Amino acid sequence: MRATFMYGAGDVRVENVPDPRLSEPTDAIVRTVLSCICGSDLHPYHNLPPSAQGRPMGHEFLGVVEETGPEVSGFAAGDLVVVPFAFQDNTCEFCREGVQTSCRHGGFFPADDSGGGQAEAVRVPQATGTLVKLPVDADSALLPSLLTLADVYGTGHHAAVRAGVSSRTSVTVIGDGAVGLLAVMAARRLGAERIILMGRHKDRTDLGREFGATDVVAERGEEGIALVRDLTGGDGTHAVLECVGLLPAYEQALGVVRAGGVISRVGVPQYDEAPIGFPSLFGRNLTLTGGPAPARNYIDELMPGILDGSVEPGRVFDLTVDLDHVPDGYRAMDLREALKVLVRP
Amino acid sequence: MRATFMYGAGDVRVENVPDPRLSEPTDAIVRTVLSCICGSDLHPYHNLPPSAQGRPMGHEFLGVVEETGPEVSGFAAGDLVVVPFAFQDNTCEFCREGVQTSCRHGGFFPADDSGGGQAEAVRVPQATGTLVKLPVDADSALLPSLLTLADVYGTGHHAAVRAGVSSRTSVTVIGDGAVGLLAVMAARRLGAERIILMGRHKDRTDLGREFGATDVVAERGEEGIALVRDLTGGDGTHAVLECVGLLPAYEQALGVVRAGGVISRVGVPQYDEAPIGFPSLFGRNLTLTGGPAPARNYIDELMPGILDGSVEPGRVFDLTVDLDHVPDGYRAMDLREALKVLVRP
């Protein structure tokens, strides 16, 4: 089959490799129908040291079950399924507590031995707990939106859930990438009436307004903080959904969050040490939360709104490539010519 | 009147100063019946640069209302009241959201112009929103326990509330000072059935066991972390109440918290930068919360258990001094000869 590998920063190749095979009795093989490129794929695209051993790429995909191991139940060949970016048994204590990303038998796509989603097929470990059936046909126009359940919509939702967003909370979303825009959608869906989107790209923030943003602040740093404070009577917002992952975004979050409020991070932090002392977090009783989204945990809640058309998270995809043109997709996202790239193998 | 001032590290003096007077129409003058020395008073006792201008000391006190300004309602001379360590109007948006420590008209004792609680009398700003009547006589044996509502019991409770402690959560409390021991009491009161107390002083951890600790770990650092993990099947606890405020205590909290869990800090951080990236907080979906306790917010909830005798938080006091011997009280706490010192002016 054809599959995508990264050999170093900027070096994405699509190669012929053997088809994946069942390895554990709990595995399934899923033939990819739709995949995509994640903003987090750009981190290795910028930083991965060159290597002779390519790294399989892609962790968001949906497809058709091709084969299941003897211990997989509830799924059969031909089922159309979406696959969360973390696999899990969905039965252990951590899964029951809603942190499937810390499952005792879990892990993350792509793994060297499972392959990535930017490929014609993938081995899915812990298939019973990981796969979720899609009640549509494989040519449904809803597929791009359903694909966002694998990661990006669930991630935006995770930010909002962890921040306690409701009709009583004002919200700032930092970042106008696909996660930020879907954090806006998730906050709106959870009832937030005031949602300030901080982002510099007008085409993206325009989509953010359609998703529910009530205000857009294009400025960053101190200037952006001052504008958000102006919009909120000087106080900032109860919830800040930090969807970037860089230290300046965290500092911006500290600047726009209201006393007693929550900073919820879903952008993977590209830093470790940061201010959390009295003047930053402690003195104002701020809460810092977030992490990798337990996407599986949210699919049952989020799918109905996609199926009934009340939300259309798949609108974040603005470019579609086939598998052989995945390297062009990375380039387009890196150059910000594309917001998020859909891959149709 | 006699009042306590600190002129530099280790330099505590009790001096004659003019009695406090009403300054704002919202003020009250409270004559101190009981006060105490806080663990956080030891920070300036260790670090305060020498100064010709003494700093008034003490922020935990109860007493009798002596005089009220024309805009104070609900209180009259002769009322026995407890005074939270932060004053507040208790009506602004922040107060209504339960962060009275960020009140629009609030502040903290001691202030240069209000005086501290380790004195014969104190000017209390925002008296209507700050004072809470005590339904006992001024010679009640319950007074030491009622005094803990001013700060230390409310602070332990704040740690537990912010961590979401309930019957479904396992808890580690870091620190066997008065706040740590009352965090144990608060966690038990909120239903926690497994409470691991990390502390090195057997007399204190023995009291912690009486307050509800089910396990005690005297070791610190990596050794202590390993022991807590052993006690919890390798996973750590859902909630960690960090009642110390030093960086090693935060690092210890990271080591003993369970994936998806909460670190709740009430020890005033003596550091600013600390790890919060993927390997520390983010990857395991940890939440970091806490701050100065909005003690006023909790008094109505916590007082009944003191009045009916179901809890006795005043047991943290193990030494009593009069006002002239407050410097001896500081010394005793600093040398760990006393857990917490009661001051009877």
C-alpha cells in the first residue's frame, strides 16, 4: 500500500510498504476512506532531525473495517468507522474516568508498529474500545465533519469542557487554527454567549464568527491582551481556551483570563517551564488544565449534532489532496495557504 | 494599644501605638479576643529585609465589634465576630463567583493602614461584607476552632474544594503544618475515604490521623513519591492538596498525582517558574488549581460542624501566648517547637 513517512523536517515521502496485518487478537485493520493533516504534524515538519528511518504520519482517519482479530467484538468487515487519535480499551479505570488518553492498554497513532492514518490502511490496536461506527454511507457528504471526531473537534470540545464552559461563562479562544475554530464551535454548543477569538487570519476568523465567535481580536501580546480586557470591562474572560501551544500563547492566556477563571490548554506545549507563581496563576485563583483530548469519550456526545446538520465542523478543511500529494498538503498548511488539509487515499 | 510589628527577618516587636480609628464609613473597629500566628508569617520572618518602618503583623483574628461606620449594616458594638484574612464587600461579581479574594473593593490583612490581627484592636474595612457573627459567648471553649475560620481551616477546605474532593476521589495531602492537617480534615468532611498525608513530624501526622488521614508517608522526594505510588497501585491519587508552597512540594505533587487528576495549591508559592509542559502537566491531563482561600465564602458551610462539635480544627493550636510574648510564639513556630500559636491579647 501507499503510506506517508517523514524523514526529517520538511521531508515528507509517500512510499510503497507492505499492507498492515493483524498482530494482536484485539486488532482490526481499517482501510482508510478519509484522513487529514493535523496542525501538530507541523511540529516535526519544522523540527524532526533527519533520519534514515521514516516516521509514519497521520493520526486522524476514518475508514472501512477490513479484518478483525478474534477478540474484537461489535465490529465486522465492511463497517464504516471513525478512529480516535488515541487507541484505548475503553474499559479500564482511566477510561471510565474519562481520560482514555491514559488507558492502561492504550497508545497514540501513529506508532511504528501500527502505521499512521495518512496511508491506505492502518492496524488499529484495541479495536473494540477504539472504533466507533458511523451510521452513514462511505460516500456521505458528512464524512469530513465526522472525520473531525477523530481529533480536532474533540480537541476543541475538550478545551471547552475542561474550562467548564457554559451559558454563564465568557470565553476567549487563542488561536485561529482548526482546533481554535472548533473550540469556538464547542464553546458555542456548550452555551457560551460571549466568545472572543484571538487570531490574525481574517479568512479563518471569519469562519470563527460563523462558528459562534462574537468578537475577534487580531492583535497579539500586550496589545491583544489590552483589547480583550477592554471588551470585558477590564476583567478578562472566565475561560481561556489556549489552542496554540507556544509560550507566548500561554502568557497571553494569563493576560486575558478573569480572576478565578480557567486556562484550558489543548495546543501541545512546545515549552516546559513557565510562570505559575503568585503573580501569574496563584494570586488570582486561576486554574490551569487541559491535555491531549480523550476523543473517544466525546464522540457519542458530538456525533448527533453532525448527523442532524446543526454543526458542520468539516468546514475547517479547505484543501483536499490524494495520498501521493500529501507532501503538497504539508507545504500548503506550513505556508498557511491551507487551514486544514483533507486526504482522500 | 499594643500591636505586633516586624522590622526584618527574625525581628518581631510588640509596641504601643494609637488605637485604630474609623477611616471609611464602611469600616468597623474590632477589639481582638483571639488571634494567632500563621505559617505564612514565617516567610517574612525568614526573608524580610531590615527596615526602620515596622510591618503590622497578623491576619487571623476574632473579636468584639467596638464601633461601626455609618454605612455598616447588620453589626453593632458588642457583637462577637470572626474576620476572614481578606476583607471584601461580598456583593461584587467576583464575590458572587466565590473569589472574594479578588473583590473589587477588597484587600488583605494586615495592611499598613488597617493594622494586623496580632494587636489589641484592628480597623476592618468593608465590615458589612467581611465580619461574620459568632453565636457563642466570648469565653466559649469553641473560640480557637472558630478562629480557624479566619484562614487556616478555610484554606485547607479551599484546597479540597478546588481539587474536587468527594467520596469518589483518593487524596494526598502534602505538608503536615496546620493547613495540611486541616486539608486532611476538610477532605474527610467532603467524603474522601483514602487520604495519604505526607509529613515528617510524627506528633503532627498523628493529629492528621485523628483528623482523617488513612496513611502517612514521612519520606520526601523520589522516595516519598514511590511510597505513595505503592499505596495506590502505582497510579497516585486523584487529588493532591499541596500545603507547603516550595518548589520541591510541587514536584512531589506531580509525582503522586494520578492521570487526569488535580493538584490544588494553597501553600503560597515561593517560586514562579516551574514545569507545566507535556511531560509534567499536559500529557496526563492534569489540572493545577488553588490560590488564596476566599475564607468568607466558606464560613457559612464550615461553622456548623464546629458548633455541633463534629470537628475541632482548633486542635492545631498547641501553644498560647499573650501579646507581649508574640515574638516567643514566632520563635517556637520557626523552631517547630509549636505547630500553631494562639495569641490572647
